[in-house]
Amino acid sequence: LRAGGDGVPQDLPESARYLRPSADQGNAGSQFQLGFLLRSGDHGVPQDLGEAARYFRQSSVQGDATAQYFFGIAHHLIEGLPANPAEAARLFRLAADQQMPEA
């Protein structure tokens, strides 16, 4: 597990390369994790807010509360998406309904 460095040196760019195929095959956890890496744009993973929002959306529609929260942030803070306060509020409500404390 390169992201956490569990048994191997931590390597976030390598983690992103491993996450992408799983994310593209529809794994909600991989979609969120890859979106998070792309949003932060640090540790050697280039920032791409548009791609981050795309992966957050994919994970969000599968019901991932954390992805719903971050996709709401993308709409609220205009991170790779046009401003959409109503959609941000809807996503925050979905996340809150699943006990996401930050929402």
C-alpha cells in the first residue's frame, strides 16, 4: 500500500497510478482517494481540480458520504466546476444524512 507506506516506502504518485484503473472501473473508494490526491496536488501528484471533481462525482453518485462532501466543496468553492450553491447544499445534505460531521 503505497499511499500509507504500509510495509513499503510511501509513494503517492505511484499510489495514484494504481488507483486510476480501479477508479475508472467504478470502485467508489478508489474514485474518492484519487480525487483527493488530485485535489491536493502535493507530494508529487499534479493538481487537477477538474479531474478531482470528476472522480468525486463518480464516487458521490455511488453514495460515498465523504465524496459527496468534497464534491459539494468543489461546487461551493468553484474547484474545477462552475459555482452551483444549490448543488453544493444538496450534496452537503446527502453527506450529513450519512452522519458526515463536516457536512
